[in-house]
Amino acid sequence: METLHRNLSLVTSATSFQAQTAHTLEVAHGRAWVTVVGQLDQANPDIFLTEGQAIQAAADQHVVVEPWPRFPGDELSVQWVEPKK
């Protein structure tokens, strides 16, 4: 997949994202606890991702990402990848 751009973010606490277009959320470093808001077809909207894993987020989908550290001091970096149109 070609990408238009990648936006790398250091996540230090619960952070909300909502993009106007579909994106892929990828864990660049660390572990993430991700809640996909409004995903009614799932009993539990929480997803746990580790480095290198990703989820697809639809346009206007509200996603909350927070660190899920394994050890004190672990950092979480995620990147939003926007598909090329």
C-alpha cells in the first residue's frame, strides 16, 4: 500500500483521535490499549496491540489510544497512516 503520509505520535496518556478519512493506526513502539468508540458489533470494543500491529479506522471513527506498559518507563509511539487516494 502506498501512503500519502505518516504521522508519528508519542502517547503518554489516553488520547482521542478522529480522522476525516480512513486511516491505519500502527504501533511503532511499545504496547497500546485501543478503544474503538461506536463499534456496536463487538461485545468489547477494546483492542490490545503490540509493536508492529495495526488496526483500520474508518472515516470519522473515534479511537482512544493509551499506553499499556509492560514495565515502568515503557513508551508508546503510534503512527496514523493515511492511504493514498
